Amino acid sequence: MRKKSAYEDLQNSIRRLKTPSIEVWKNQYPDKVYLIRLDVPEFTCICPKTGLPDFAFITIEYSPQKYCIELKSFKMYTIFYRNLGIFHEHLINRMVEDFVGACRPRWVKITGEFNPRGGIKTTVTREYGKQVVR
């Protein structure tokens, strides 16, 4: 019988996980359609199966409406995951939900490019809304 990691049970309640709030500031150009790109080149979390660190390059592209993301709080949000065991797919889905909940953008796409684990590189992408800029 395989021994479960301490993080595996967390996957069943990932949608109820309490994450840090992402602060926003009021966009002075809500009538303009434009694109903001945030890169997080040194993102880390924990593999829920092995307990070993996972490394990723996270890219967020979004078109704001009324609010923009405040970067310091977003940095603190990403650091929250540093010691959390989470599947790549769960991470990106959760990030999109938290991001949309914070700023209600016209459109957002979050991509996580995870370093190879066991010889396999994983890339997970999720979009919300209708893409309005390219």
C-alpha cells in the first residue's frame, strides 16, 4: 500500500482553501481596452505526491475594467503557494478564480509553465472572459 503525502488530502478541498486577498486600485482608463502582462519567473509550490518543490514561470495577461491588480499584494499572494502542496491544474484554476474575484477583468489568461518533473514538462492555461486585445 502506497503511503499518502501530507498534501494529497488538501486537493479535495482546494476550492475552499483560504488564500490571501489580492488588492486592487481604481483604473483611471476603464473606457480604454488595453493589455497588462505580469510575469512571475520564479514561482514555487510543492508537489502534493512527493513533497518536493515545483518551479514554474507564471504568465498573467489581462484587460482591466474598473480595477487593476496591486502588485505587492499579488506578490504576497504568489508567495502563499511556496509551501503548499497543489497539483498544477488546481493551481492555475484557483489563481484564475482569485484573480477574477479581485478585479473582474474584461479578460484574463493565466499560464503556468512548470519545470519538468519525471521528464515531463507541464503547461496549464485557463482563460476567463472574451479576449479583446492581442
